[in-house]
Amino acid sequence: MTEQLVVDGLGAGWTSVVSGHLRWIEGQLDGLGLPTERSDELRARLLAVQARAADPQLRVAVFGEASSGKSTLLNAFLRRRLLPSSARVTTRTTTVLEYREGAEGLTVRTADDSYLEWPSAPFAGWAGRGREAGPDTLERALQRVLTTALADEVASLRVLSPVRLLGGGVTVIDTPGFNVTERGHRELAEAAARHADVALVVVPAVAAMSLTLVDFLTGPLRDHHDRCAFVLTKLDLLDEDERSEAVAVVERRLSELGCTDPLLLPCAPGKALGEIEAVGVRGPGHLASFLEVEASIAQFAADSRRSAVAATTLGLLSELLAAVEETAEARRAALGRGERELAALTLPDFPAFLDTWAARTRHRAATELTPALNRASPHSRTTLEVKVGNAVAGEKINDLAGAAEEVSRLVRNHLRQDAQQAARRTANRAGEVLSAAAAELARDFEAQYSALVDLAGETRTAPPVPPVVWPDPPAPDMSDIDRALSAIGTQLTASGKWRTGGGAMAGALAGGLVVPGIGAVVGGVLGALIGRRGPDATREQFLQQVSPVIAAAHEEIGALASCLPRVADSLAESVAALRRQYDDEWREEIAGLTAAHDRRRAELAAGIAHAEETAVAARRRRDEVAALRRRTSRNVPIPRSRDQ
């Protein structure tokens, strides 16, 4: 045998190395800002590594396929048929065998995390009693727990025995057959492999090196090859001349799988157990051979203890560091997404945000108010012509002064009413534009504000929408209209178009006395017609020639009646007032949120950097632990195999 490795040249100093890594991990968990569930999970694994490093017990896990002879081998170690055979076992858990001085016992942890101890009244109430007569022994208790429907309720099982297994200081773990297709068996065997210091692999000589066994050796047990002992069972089922060949075949196959110089121990545990139970059996036989195998395993366990425990602890630590690295990478990615979202949803410069809204609203008003002003009723001109025709109907045309006064009044009132309606339409549309723009501003501002509050990590109430105040439509200024009407009448009268005789001059004079400007025009028309024709002809010619005058008056007065500048000015003042209100009420609030946002981005950047540094450091530490673990595998004593 070669000398046992002293890990890292410091004897048991590897525990201080582990402690240093665990302290670092604990510090990183505090600074990563992980969700509670993930943090608790990693802390639980950290405590498990701490507990394993501090536990002097050597954990020997027994692996094998169903019906390979695991239970028989363990019963031979215990010198009694305590564990039921795998053919009847239905449990989906591992069975832990530990030494306890004095009385034997059994502890069951159920699926609801309750603990039951045998013998006790609570255990009897849960498990009941079997049909067998006689005392309630540990064997019978295990039969009920492992081979009945109770097995589905078992989360873990711990058997306490006064027999010192494999030389003492050893905990033996019986695992489910890893070839069983039932859910959970393979997973339990793999979990046991991660926590096993030494692996005791049971290989049945009658079906040695199956594909399932090869898969398990090259998978979950690939890091345990230097800490594996192989027990070749059921050798008694082979002919005498086949046994040596079976040993050679298994040894060669193990070497091909990377198990250099494997410790292969052929025996027949079942026969040895039978000899133990038989009275008066003496001399060489299966028992003597089995005792030699047991002694070899105990020696291997003792020689491997320090390096095996170190390797297991370092393996668990390496897995924990890998989990920390993965968690840090995930945290960095999550923080990166948050930082990008925060950057994308940043509220723009507040004054610029308000200026952009104000300019957009003024542009909208300029494009929408003019159509509203010019949207006159298509029946307005026709209505006026009808009113004029009625004013000179029948004998009314003979009353020159009265007809002229009535027509002038109708035209003036009608055009003034059109101007007033245009002003109201324009003002109402301006109010609609302002209300819509204010609602749009409130909606955009609230959305940006809420996003900024959320991403800044603040808890604040969204701002209320400021009220929009729009004054009543202004009264139209009729001074330009009056001047325009006078100018139109003067121009037409002076043109000579209507001066057709004394009657025209008298009519124009009468019209001018009634209504300046347009009265002269209308009066001239009436006077000319009355002076020359009868009432019907006069009325017809008057209506034909007064229509262009009314149309021209409509066009001229419509252009002059525009109140758009006043409405636009009033709208601009309201927009500016609303902008000032937002600026006054929310400038400091937005500045505070922007500062909080900047701080949040800085925190995210720091968190991203910390997570990235943690991932890099965890990867480096994991590599260091892996190297240290590999060094523990050098020079581990491995006895040569022995033939039956």
C-alpha cells in the first residue's frame, strides 16, 4: 500500500480551506440581493457543506441493481437478517445504518415531516402490528415500513444497531436499485452518490457489468473511482472453474471504464450469513472468506477516511460554488434587463417634454380652427335670398322707403348672425382641441411618471389631472363688418350700374337715409326698377340683380368676420397657462424622481458589476476546489483484488 495523502500538505487543514470558501459564499449571498426562496436554498446547501465538513463519520454508500445482493451483504455485516430483501422492498428512500451502543432502534421521517421512533406508541399507532405472533422486533418493524403501503409515506429511514459496521465510525447507506424504473429510485441513488465518501458497489457474478451498471459507474460515480470498492456477489452460483474467469472479466472491464487497479472483492454473503445462523459450523468456508472481504473493506475505509471525507466535502462545495456562479449570472442578467428597461423608460427633460406638447397643440389648433370658422351653413345664402324676396313681395315693392329699410335690415342682421356663429364654432373647436391636448398631456405624463416611479423604486401616487378652463366664446367685432357693408354699397352705387333715372336717384337717396352703404345700393336698385317698370317686373329684375350683391357681401363679410386671431391667441394663452401649472406643480417632484432614477441606475450598475465579479470569483474558486479535490485522489491506497 502507498502512504495516505495528506491533503494540501496540511493534514486536516482542508477544513480551513472549506471554511474560507463558505465564509466568502455567505458574504456574497448577503450582497447579491437574491429572492428569499433562492437565498434560503443556497444557505441550506451552505449549512449542509458546513455540517459535512464537521462530521467525522465516514459515509459508505452501498450501490447496486435490484436483486444484486445489497440487502444480503448488509445483513451479513449486521450478522442477522434484519433488512428485507430487495424483491419485497417498495420504499423510495435510502436506509441509513448507524451504530448506537446499547438498544437498537428505528427512526422514520414521514412525508409530512413528522418523526416516529420505534419502539413507541406513536410508531405503533402509525405502523400498526403485523399478523405475526410474538414480540414486535426491529425486523418486523422494518418489514412493515419497507414492504407495505407505508413505504409511500416514508421520507427517510434511520436504523440504529449495536453492531459496529466496518470497524466503527462508519455510517452505511443502503440505496434503492438504480435500475428500477419506478419514479424516484434512480434519483435517490444519484443523490446518495454525491454525499458518499466511499462507494461500495455490489456486482452480481451471474449478471456482471450490465449496461445499467456501466452507465451508473460512468455517470453519478465517475468521481468516485478512487473511492470505490467492488463486491462480486453470488459467486457461489457459478461453477468452481468459472469463478476465476468471472473475476478476471469484471476486473478487466472496470479497468476499461477508468477504475485503475480496482479493489474487487469476490464473496458469497448469502452463504456466509447462512453459516452464521447455523449452529456448530466450523472450519474454512464462505464465512471465513466473507470475513476477509469485510476486513479488506474496513481497512480500505479506514485508509481512505481523511481523503474520502475531504473529497466528498470538496465535491459538495464545488457544486455549491457552481450554484452560486449560476445564480450570480442569472442575477446579472436580471439586473441588466432592469437597467435597460429603466434607460428606455426614462422621463425626458421635463421642460422639453412640456414645450413639445405645447408646440404640438398650437400646430393642431392652426390646422383645425380655420376649417371650423369657414364651415358655414350651406342654406345661409339661400335663406337670405328668400328673406329678401319676401321683403319686396306683392305691393311691398311700391313702398320704396319701407322695402329699402327692410332689405337693408335683413342683410345686416343675417350677416352679423353668420359672423357670430362662425366665432362660436371657432371658439368651441378651440376648447375641444385644448381639452383633448390636456387629456393627452395628462395621460402621457402619468404613464411616464408611473414608469419612472416604479423603476426608481419609489411608492408615490400618480398626479391628478389639472382642470382645463376655456372661456366663453368672444363676441365678434362687427366694426369691420359695418365698414365693409358701407364700402360695398358705396362702390356699387357709385359704379353707375344702378343709376337709370330719377327713380334710381330717389331710391338710392332713400336707401342711404335708412342704412348707410348697403342702403344706397339696395335703394338704388329699387329706385331704378320702380321708376321704370311695373311691380312684378320690377321685383323680378330686382331679385336677379340683388343676388350678386348678396353673394359678394357674403364673401366679403365672411372674410372680414374671422375671429381666428383672437381665438388662437386665447388658446395659446391657455396652453401656456397649463404648461406653467404642470411646471410649477411637478418640477421639483420630477427632479426628485429623476435623481432617484439616476441613483437606481447607479445601484443597478453596481449590482451588475458585483454579480459579474461574484460569478467570475465563484468560477475561479470552483476551479481551485476541483484542483484540490483531484489532489486528494492521488496516492489513495487501493489493495489488489483477490480471488475466491
